[in-house]
Amino acid sequence: MKKLPLLGQFLGRLCWNPYVTAGDTSRNLLLQCLWGLYSEHPSNAVERKANQWIRKVLCQLATEEDDGVAQALMKHMGVPAKEYHLNVLTKMVALLQENVGKSCCSLSNINQRCSCDNILATSDACVPLITCPEASPLIGALLQQPVTCVKEALSEDFLDALSSAYSSRNLSLEEQALVSLWHHSLPSLEEAVLSLLESVTNTTSTPQMLHQQVAQSLLPKACAQHCSLFLVTNDIFRSVLKQAEGNESVKSLVQTFTRCFLWELALLQPQTSVSLKAFFPQSPPSLLVPLLTLPSEMPQESWRNHLNWLSGSLQRLTEEEEEGNGDSRSTRGHYKVFETWFLLVQCAHWVQAAVQLLVTSPEDCGPLLRLLTFYHHPTNRWHHRALQLVGAREAWEHLRSVFSVSARPPIDRLQSLVTLPSSPAPLLTLSLLVNFAVFCQQPLSVSTEILQTVVHHSGLVDEAACVLSSLELRLSEGSCLSNDRVHLRIKELQKTLTHMH
Amino acid sequence: MEAVLKNLSSTVELLAVAAYSGTVEQWEKYNVSRAFDWARYCEHIYSRYHSNPAIRRVMEQQLELTNQSLQDVIPGYTEVSFSDLPRLQHLLLVGLLNNPEVPISLLKMLFDTRGPVDNMKSEYQDVTGLCSHIIQCKAACKVLSPLTELSAAGAEVQGRMLMERLGALLSRGSDTRPAEHFLGCVLQECEGAGRQFCLVITAALLTTKNSAAQTAPREFLLDWLQNKHSVLQSLPATLLIDLAKEHKKFRDAYCDVLKKWASDMEYIISEGEWVQTSTNPTVSFQKLTERFMALFEACPSLRAKTEKELKALKISDGDFDVKGLSVWGDLLSALNM
């Protein structure tokens, strides 16, 4: 106060500015400033005066009425000020909400003045009121107003304020309002997708938990309603995967997300056949429908043919691209390969089906192994794909032999499996291992012991549990004729794994 | 009943302590919460018993005693009457904020921004952020009001409240005096805000137009309005015409008002116009003529009757056909009668 004596005056003026006192943060800051000027133990007349003044201002702010009629009514009707102001505010919000609902830029009548200016002004005025609970119906109405005009109807400040209030959890929005917010403001969508990614990669969650997290984020629902949102979300997923293609949690997120999205889409448009091309514009069209069909929608006998065809198509596509651009090291060449692989990641249910098939009917495993190898190693860096294929085949054969002997295999036979984490495709081998344990004809005790030994020595307990859970999920939700035997085995193995922690 | 009276008396004393005494220095959040709880209790008492004249009388007597004893002890004490009871929490707040001995920590608590409401936490009402919320509501209204028609929302809420209150007062019995008293008090308080008061009345009449439940208070208001010419002349003309169409009594009364305005007029030779001589002239001769015409258009049956009356008045003025001698004559010629 000594340095800036006019500061007090300035603060005083601010107190009477409704744009400052309406918003939570600004009001708080103003009050903090006032408290700062207050002296607990005033030592001179100036400080005492300051204290008095602060008290007076606060009292006036809270209790004085500048509307004579309001005061008269309140006094003679016995209505407390708080209730009265609340009523007025609610009424105003309702009136404005009505106005917003009525005004709609109709292209049919060009002479009609565009009412988007009103909406823009209203949204600007609502910026300080974002966290005011009484104003939320109006904010919801503004957000959900249909976008008919070419001009941007909602002010950027409004959208920014909403976005930051929502992400710092100061505000809760209804589902449809949130979807509209994302539709209006891409940065808020990006933030939502990134926070989902963060929450998924930071914690290890079971497939069921992941499913719940994705569904609760409301992103699949939003994407089903607006194609553009789905495209943006997928672009974010693409860029994350390009930097970390081996990241299994991101891959399973993408798969779960796509599945939730398709489910929401089916809910939304049950009768019409959706033009999937609009939602997957960059994916190879010939693979689109075959990959998006769930294994549970097909009889199990036709899986093999389907997978063989898929494997063949994938191989053709990748070889085309890679040979076609043999010398030129342009990324253009690998664009198609990447899109094919991305689509496969989105539809990883077929990868899981391939694993199951490899385990249950082992003839003609070539195409299936190729499919699996491609999934785990899409880039043919240093032309290692052939090598990886060989490694995958070896692992599969080894596991087959381990699980076909009816007696407990000696520990040395499991030696190579124990060094799982350092092998070229640990997760491929692990999923083969788990599937063998579940589907093989060996008694449960043998399977359990093999699984337990390998997992214990290689330290991949959590990963194994994950594979087991997703297998269970896939079998239980489809109309797969999953018999009790399989389910029983899965349950037992799960128990064993949880006891290993 | 004894307990209730005792509680009432204690709460009024508590209010006095909060507003005037230095003991609030030692108050903490829990004391404030309890004080508000007691105030709320009294509000509840009021709503339960205010329509019961016997109990009301007893309570008023108790309050008088308490007020008396407090007045002896506290200089400058303002009495708490029975009709103040429904706003007791507000009065408590005003008292607290005006008391310089209230510790700053309590003020900080009252002005703190309300976090997510946690209803289950304590047995006492959570008063944190009470003032903050009030300020927010008031500011929000101010921020949003440029977007709505000026004062529309405020006037509508006030109009609604007014009618509700009238309805409540009139439903108690055949005695219309409380209702008249209420309207009179409000009008008196609004002396400086005449225009706002008219907006409220307008809103009140418009919103209850088609409401069946509100016919009694509406009739009463219309009756009351007939004698309040200052209010009438500020009401929008369209509203007045609508009302005249609806009610025969109002029609006649409105016509009488117009005639009275005419009779108040004097002819100013320098301006060549009839001008009202009363203290608040708002109607010009032109406007008066327009109003008459609109009235006749809406209520054709009135035309003949009024014509006769005006002719009679003209005759009593001397029956001259010269402009400027008789307001009635000029009116008749302006109205083409």
C-alpha cells in the first residue's frame, strides 16, 4: 500500500465489476488481494482505516441492494436476498436458454438476419460463469445448439475456458454437452484422448478394466456420432504407435477402442448399413470388411479359410509395397504397409483367433504364423521378417512338443522358454504358451505346472494374466461354443497366476 | 409452545449478540453455523404459524418483551418484528457483517469460494462460501442482463412474487386490508423507483393473464390500481387497453382516469396546446386523444356513453366551438365526435 497507494482504489473498483465477481477464480483472487491488505493487528491509523474499509466493502457486496423495488419486495414479503437473487438468475438462464433454442440460422430464409451474433455474444458472456452451477443449463444449450451457420458460433474464449475447467475437474458436463464440446473444439478432444492414453499406459489394467475405462471416457460414443472425431482420434493413435510399435498397452487400447466404437455405431444406426469407408478412409478397402467382422460372427470352421485369405492378402500387400519401392527409401512406400498393420491392430481379434487356431488345429500353420509375425513385427527392418518367422515357428513347435508329452516335462526342456523376455517375440510366444495351456488335451495339473514354471522364471506373470483375461473375454462375449471345460481351465489357471503374486 | 417461544426469544438474543456484541470475537465456524441453524428454525416457525392468528399474537407478544429487554441493554438496537422472521438468516448475516468485532477468519470463511457441496459432512448447515455464492448470483445476473431485454427477468420474478404474496394474503379471509397494506408499503418504498415498480406491475398482470388460479389476486390488483393514477399513467398503453377489454369495471375506471387527466389540463396560449398542470405531467393532449381513441376501438360500447358525458361537460363549460376555451370541446373535435 505504501508503494502503490492507488492500489486500494483499484481493488475497490474491481469489487463492483460484475465480470470480475462472477467468475470463481477471479473472485477468489480479488478476495485474496483484499485479505492481503487486511492487517491482523493494525498499528496505525492508516491500517485501521484500511481494515474498516475492507469490512465495509465486503458487507456492501454481500448485502446491499441497488434495486429499490427488489428491496421493498424482499422486505415486505420476507424473501431472503439469497433466494431472491437465485430466482432471478434461474429465470434469466431459462429465458436465455429459450432464446438460444429458438434462434437457428435457417438457410432457407436468406433475408433473416443471422442470429449467430446473439449466440456468440451469449457464449462470450458466459465465460466467467462456466463453473456457476446455475448457469449450466444455458451452457449445455449453447453447446448443443445445432451447427448450421458457416460462421463459428461459439467464442473461442468460451470453448477454451470450458475445456480447461472440464479437464481440471472443476466442471461436470452432461454426455451430449461433452460430445458437442469436443466437436466444437479439437484441442479439447485431443486432450481427452491423450489423458485416456496416459491413464491406460500408467496403470496395468485387465482387459475388462480397460474396456470400462474406454467406455467411460465417452470417446467411442462421441466418435460414433461425428466421423471427424473418429478420424482425429485415430490419427493420434497412429502417431503414438509410429513411435512405439511394440507398446502392447497402446495396441490393446486401440483394439478395445475400435471395438467399443463399432458397438456404439451399431447402436446408433441399427438398420442402415454404414459406409465404413468414411470412417476408415486410409485402410485398404479390400481388407476392411473381412477384418472388421468379428470371429464370433462366423462359424469356427470357416476361421481357417478366412485367416488364410487374410494372411495371403496381407503378404501380397506388404510385398507389393516393399518391392515396388525397392531402392527408394521413401516413407511413401511404407504408407500402405503401415495402414494395413494399423487396421490389423484395430481388429486384433483375428490375431487372437489365429493363436487359438494354431494351438487347436496345428496343420498348415504357415499362413497363421506369418500373420502373427506381421502383427508383432510390422516393419521389415533389416529384412528380419524371414528370421522372425523362423523364430516364431520354432517357438510354436517347441511348445507343441512340450504340451504333447503326457508326463511332466523336465525343467531343461522349458529352459528356452524361460528366457522368454529376451527372445525376439516374447509376447507371441507367451500368448501361444497360454493358449496351449488352456486348449491342450493334457490334464489341467500338467498345464498348470508348465505355465507356472515358465511364467515364474521369466517374470511375466502380469502379462500372462492379461493374455488369459482377454482370451476369457473374447470367448465369453462371442457366441463361440465355449464349453465348460475350457472355462474351467481358464479359471483355474487364473487362480494359479494370482497366487503367484 | 413454551419451548418454541423460548427458542424464539433466544434466537433474537443471539442475533443481537451477533450484531452488536464483542463476544463474537471468540466465535468460530461452528458458532456461526449454529446461529444460522437457529435462524432457519425461526423461519420455519414463521411459515408454520403465521396464518394462525392466536399463535401469531402470542409470538408477537414474546418478541415485544425480548425486544424491550434488548433495547434497554443495547444502544441503537433495531427491533425484530414478527414479519422479519422469514428473513432471519439474512438479518443475521447483515448483523455479522456489520459487526466490527467479528474475527477476520470467519469473514474469510464466509467469502471462501464454495467447493463441491458436501451435504453429508456435518449436522450443521455448511455456511462456507455463503456470501461468495450471493455475490456470484448477483454478478451473474448483471453479466447476463444485457443479453435479455432490460430488466425483463428481474421484473418477471418480482411480478410473480408479488402475485403469489397477494394470493396468500387474500386467501386468509375476506379482510383485504393486509393486502392493501402490503401493496401500499411496497409502493411507498419504491417511491424513487417508480418506473421499475410499473414494470413489475406490468409483468405481474401479464404473467397471470391466463392463469385460473390467479384471478383473485389479479382482480384485487386491478381494483387497487384504479385509484393509483400515478402508476396507471406509467403503465404501457397496450396493457391498459387489454385490461380495459377484459374488465368492465376497469374500463369505466380507466375512462374516468382519462377524463380526470383531461380536466387537469390548462390551455397555454403561447404554445397553443393543452398541458397537464399536475406535478408529474406525462400525458400530452395528443397522447390523451390517442388513448381515448384506442379505448373506443377496443371497447366500442363505451364510445356513445363517453360522447354524451363529454358533450354534457362541454355544455357546462359554455358550449363554445372555439379552440382553447374548453378542453372537452377540443377533445370532442379531436375525436371526431
